[in-house]
Amino acid sequence: MERSYFVSFFAAVLILNAAGRSYGSQVQQDFSYSAKQRFAAKDESPKPQEQQLPRAMHSQMKELPTITVGLENAALTGSDNLVLQAAVDYIAGLGGGTVQIGEGQYLMHDSLHLRSSVIIRGEKGKTILRKADGTVSALVLDGDFGEQQITVAYPTGFAVGSGVAVWDDHAGGFHTTVARITGRNGNTFSIDKPLMADCMVANNAKAATVFPVVSAYDSEGVRIENLVIDGNKQSNANLNGCRGAGIFLYRAFGTVIQGCAVRNYNGDGISFQQSNDVTVIDCICEDNAALGIHPGSGSQRPVVRGCIARHNGTDGLFLCWRVRHGLFEDNKLEENGQFGISIGHKDSDNIFRRNIIRLNHQDGVSFRNESLGMAAHRNRLEENVIENNGTGGKAAGIRIRGHTNDLVFKNNVIRDTHSDGDRTQTVGILIEENVGQVILQGNEIDAQTRIDDRRPSKPVPGEVQESKEGA
């Protein structure tokens, strides 16, 4: 009886095994036939134009990662920098893509740190990133260059994970350190970056929870679109534009900033340093404590187009050092606390076209006082309207200082539209003693003094010089 069961079981196994081989063979035949049909119908070989990306072993994909962030009804929900940073880091981990941020206000206790190939896109006019209230404290121990901890007198308001800046009276500009707090022992805090200078108690060393609201460092291909930055300047200490702004870039090559508004930041609106090929389009920088738009420290080939810089504490557009081969067109630079445009140290070979520069506190356009090797040579101003500047006292539409050479001003309108007794832009173009060649072509100048040329020698041969009548 036992043998009979064993034989029956063995026979059943043989039958099933044979059936499986028969079915598998049929499937393999069917698959092979289907594949032959498919490849015969369509050539799947790479097209001639298909190439791998420069830094990846695959070609460009049409669909890239996307994630939504919002106060509700999104893949990630929250209302502060933590949820925004989580979304950015997720997309960056996949090699790049888009973070779509929904409408609402997000409270920023640290900067939103952007990564290469990540697009940040808000809902225009509705996605608001607001800087949290800041706190300031004196240091009670010197912060030494390279050290990664600080000891403060009043630790309230400093928290692990928050952004922080450290400086003293001798450590401004790039010597200011901006970092994140990574740990705490009482009133001593560790930070994620080494101090960029000695910050000495004797020199009023201090720390403050201030930082750029949005920032990108050492990156490529970042895009920032349709954000409103509220800097909350009344509740925060000032952060200088070499290390911070409402939107701040440092070595962030090829970044595009489009459709953003930066308001009320205790510092600059938009600042980009050591960042080539940055494009800023259709942005508004207003009511910031310092500069409106600040390209600097060797940022070459910038494009700033269709932007508005108004009601800022100092200049509307400030070209810092070595800003070259840039294009600045169709912008409005108005009612700023100093100059409309300031150009200076090695800022050469730029084009300023179809801008409106008006109602600024001092000169409309100011070329700074630089020596021959460091002056802003070979800049062109074309088809701009420069009017009614000097609201703080008599000024020039354009003032040229230093050993500046080979400027071209063509088809600009330079005027004061007030009645004679109320004019403040009293000089059209002021050319100071050490200036070299200036070419003037087709400009319409209406001022008490059209051209005030203080150079002791006549223009060099070949210079096209407009009439000095009325000077």
C-alpha cells in the first residue's frame, strides 16, 4: 500500500515536470516571436543626436524627479525650512529635478541650502519664505581662525540646527562666517564651518542668528523661481552682502533666478559672489537695508534683465569687483538711498541697455574712483533713461571718476523734468580730471550743465565728443 502511494506520487511529479517544460518552451517561443515582431517594426537604436550628458553615463531624460511641498495637500507637508530642505535633499539625491512649493508662508530658522541641478519653484506672489526673528549676543571667549565653536554671553535664541553668523569689528566682508549650529554645551555651540577670521572679544565679537534666506554654494545649474523672500529686517541684525542676502550665491555657476521678489532684508536683496554665468530675470528687490542687486568678486558674464530695484538703502545695482562681460538691460533702478548704478573695481566690458534710472538719492550712474589698472574700462551705456536723480542734493546723471577709459554713451536720454528752480540732476555728464576717452553719440541731455568736462587736456584723437555748450 505504501509502495502504491509512492509510485502514484512519483508519477504525478513526472507529469507536472513535463507539463512545466512544455509550458516554458511555449512561453519562450511566444516571447521570442513577440520580440522579433517588435524589433522588426521599430528601430530602437540610438539616434544620431543622442549623446550622454557631460557628467553622467546616460542621455538627457524628458521626465525628471518632482516633489511637492506645502502647508497641506502635498507629498511633504510643513511650514518651515526643515520640510523645504528635506525636499531639496531628496531631489538632489536623485541627481536633480524640481521642488514645487505651494502657497503660504514658511518660517526660516536657517537658509534653504540649494543643491546642483535642483529647481525651486513657488507660486508667484503666494509662496513666501520669511526670515525668523533673530537674536544677537556678544562672545565671551575669542573665536579663533579655523575654530568650529563659539561661546556666547546670552544663549537664548541660539538652537541646534539654526543658521548663525559670527564677526567682529575687524572681520567684515568675506571674513564674516555664516554657518549652522551643530551642537551645544550650555552656552557653547559647535558650527559646521571653521571661522574665517579671529573674532576677538576686545573687538566686539558677536554672533547672531542671521543668514541668507535662500542660498547656493559650490553648485551648478540651480534655478530659483517665483519665490517671495521676506527678510523681516526689523527683527534681525544686518548681514553684509559678501556673505548674505535675501538670495545669496557663492560659487554657484549658471544659476537662474526668475520671477522672485526680495523685500525687507537687513542687507542686500540679491547677491552673487564668485559665480559666473548667473541670470536674474523679472525680479523685484525693494526695501532692503543695503544694495538691491549685487554681482561681485569676479562674477563674470552675468545677465540682469527686466528687474526692479527700488527703495533700497544704498545702490539699486552695485557691480562690486571684477564683474565683466555682463548684460544689464530693461531694468528699473529707482528711489534708492545712494546711486542707481555703481561701477568700479575692474568692472569692465559690460553693456547697460534700455534701463530706467531715476529719483535716486545721489548720481544716477556712478563710476567709482579707481586707478588705471583697476578702473571700469570699456563699458557701454545705450538707450537708457537717466532722470531726476539727486533727491538728496544736486547730482549728475552720470559721474565718471578715476582713471577710467574707453567708455561709450550712445542714444541715452539724460534729463531733469522739473522746473529750473527745482532741478536736482543739475549736470548731465560729469567727467572728472583723470578720465580717459569717453565717446558720446546721439544722447539727449537736458540739464543746467549738459556736460561738465574737467579733464585738463583735449579729448584724444578720434574721440567723438558732444558739444559742451551750456557747460
